Amino acid sequence: MHEGFNFHFGNKAAGDVKMLAEFGREMGFEVKVYPELRLRGEPVSSTQIRKLIASGQVSRARYLLARPFSILATAGRGRGYGSKYTVPTINLSRYEELVPKDGVYITRTRVGDECFDSVTNVGNRPTFGTESFAIETHLLNFHPIELNPETEVEIHFLQRLRDEIKFPSVEILRDQISEDVKKARRYFHLLGLTDRTNA
């Protein structure tokens, strides 16, 4: 068995790795215990990574995971606000697992077999009145794609842009989304330059 140094098990988590090793000796299996791993002084643990994601610190979580945090669901049905008032978006179906703190993020989104640079909003869309939680993604360099209830949508969270707030008007929200998109395009441009430099 392979476990971390702080692994506990059993009733009220009374068992620890020493007890597990004793069981191993009695029952004929080996127990390999791994010490705490730190990167630049920060502990690499599932608890720490979940805390970072829940607080919106997706860049730090990506560093500890060695990959971007992502969520996988299917395409859902939105309320049509994006297409009608601001920018077209793809909504995720109901998602009950861990998600980043409400806000706007630079992301990469896979829709079926295609990948897009994107900007994703996680939250309740308060500018439109009645709040209802949604994860919706605006695809950059969008082209028409076929969506159905079985289409997989996977969103990789790269960097947090801002909190989700209630804007005084839809027009001001639209202007802010334009700024978000500009920042995202700049991010991907610089990322492309870095990739070419490191190639």
C-alpha cells in the first residue's frame, strides 16, 4: 500500500501509518509511506489544492497539480442572456463537484473534439436579477459548432480575472466583458510567445 505520512483510517480516524505498517507485517503486505511534499514552501496536498481552487487561486492550484484544474460536464441549456444581451456562451449542465470561487477566469475549453481559448464565468449572474448558479463559457475565435445534451464540455482554469459583481446596467457589463476578452487574448498571445521561446 502507498500512503502519505498523515494518512488516517478506521473509526474516528484512529488508525495511522504506523498501525497500517503493523497490519502489513501481520498480513503479508508492504506499506510505503511518503513524506510531505512541498513546492517553494507550499504543501502539496489534496486539502491545500481544494482550498486554493475554492478561493479562486487557480494559478497556484495549477502549480501544485502540475496541470490546470478542470471540470468535465455536458452542454446545458442557459437562459439566453448571453446571446441576447452580451456575448454568446456555452453553459454547462448542472455540476455538483468542486468549482472555483465565483468570478471570471481565463480558460481553455474543449467542446467535443475541439479546443478553444475562452473566458468563463462561474456564479449567479446578478446583473440580470434573479440569481441562479451557472458555469458559462465564451469561446474566443468561435465558429459554429454542433451541441447536443451529450456533447462533452471540459473547462481548464488558467487564471482568475476578477470577482463576479452586479453591474448597474447590461451595457456596462458588456463593456467589462470586452475588457475581460482583451485581457484573455493578451494572456494567450504572451503564452504563445513563451511556448515558441521554449520550443
